Amino acid sequence: MKKVWTFFLSIAFVLSLAACGGTAASSGGSASSEPAASAFASSAQPAASSEAAEPSADAEPSAESETPAGEGGTLVAYFSWSGNTQQMAQIIAEQTGGDLFEIAPATPYTEDYDELLDIAQQEQAEDARPALADEVENWDSYDTVFVGYPNWWGDAPMAVYTFLESYDWTGKTLVPFNTSASSGFGRSLEGIAQSAAGATVLEGLALTEGELPDAQDRVTEWLDGLGLHE
Ligand SMILES: Cc1cc2nc3c(=O)[nH]c(=O)nc-3n(C[C@H](O)[C@H](O)[C@H](O)COP(=O)(O)O)c2cc1C
């Protein structure tokens, strides 16, 4: 079974690398060297798979704005299945003073990693738009929206596209961030720019699982470079 995954993941890596070859709006991750596919298969175990679906109390994402309309607020929206992207989102929210919002599917994904691989691949093949559990309140109050997600088969989870296509991005600044086993943004940045038509997309930050222990410093450096640190 593992050999089959290794084969498919190898194909996915190759496609994802080929697709992101010309991408400029990313830093870290997307152009990183590719470890063996087995590293991906073994690193994303389902042990922490329920974290994203049921965040801890202090990590509870809020769909409510703490920023009054018109004050140019910051929103940190993220999708996370096993907690890595959520961790990055929390750091970004702390360093920008932004509000957190979890992009969660109305029907939670399975907690079984192998099943999830199949489901994610099928959703991509169907170009699905899974319904979401929550909406952002006071969307108009945000000027800057960070959008974070894991790499799933070289792209963003389809629920992220549902999120992007649910709002008017005219005049907004979108700042992507990503976690992955190794492939960074993959081909997702193209899809994001299309689905968030009207947004100005800034340089993103992609961290691999191995880079997550340095996330605080990496995020600080990145935000400083963008002039978005609080
Ligand atoms: C369905 C699925 C597909 C994945 N595909 C890739 C991939 O193509 N390339 C990669 O580097 N990592 C891949 N990963 C690993 C995740 O991107 C990585 O573990 C990420 O940090 C998980 O983020 P999360 O904890 O926020 O869900 C995949 C994981 C899952 C569950």
C-alpha cells in the first residue's frame, strides 16, 4: 500500500514542481529541494488530525470581527487539517494583531489520513467547492487578508477556493501562507489569484514541516519585509 502512495506522491511532486517553476509570489518551500516521497507519507500522520476540526480553546478561531468597519483591519484566514497551518496562522495573528478565521468545511473531513488522500484527490479532480461551516463577519472591515492552507496534492484544499470565491476581493490585499511536507505552494498561487479576482496578492511564505520550529522568526522576517508587522 505504501508503495502505491509513494508512487502517486512522486507523480504529484513532479507535477507540482513543474507547475510552480515560474511562480514569483512565494518565498521558502515552493522551490525547495524535494525529499523522498516517503518523507511526506510518514510525516503527515493522522495522530493530530482532529486538531483543526476541533481547535483548542485558546486557539478558537473567531468568525467575528474585532475591528470596526473602515479601520483597515487584518484577517488571518486558514484551513488546517492536522494543525500545522493553524500554528502558523496563530503566529501571524499575534504578530499582526489580526483576527483569526478558520476555513472549515461544513462536513468535517475524515480523521483517517489514507482516506483523506483519496478524498482530497477526488475533490481536485471534480474541481469541487465544499460548503463551509462559517462566514466572515464584517468582511468589509478588512483591508488585508492572510490566507493559509496546506499543500494537498500540489494545490490548495478545495475548501480554500470555496472561501476565496465567497467574498468580494476588490481593493483587498491577499497574503498567502502555506505549510507542506516539502512542496510549498505548488501550483496553488495561480488558482488563488484567479479565485480572488480584484485582490493584490503579496509575496507569500511557505514553510515545510521541518521549518515549523523556526516559524516565529521566519514569520517576523517575512512580515517585516512586507511592512505588515504590528
Ligand atoms: C491530502 C493530503 C495531500 C498532501 N499532499 C502533499 C503534497 O502534494 N506535497 C507536500 O509536500 N505535502 C503534502 N501533504 C502534506 C501537508 O501539506 C503537510 O503535512 C501540511 O503541513 C499539513 O498542514 P495542516 O497540519 O495545516 O493540515 C499532503 C497532506 C494531505 C493530508
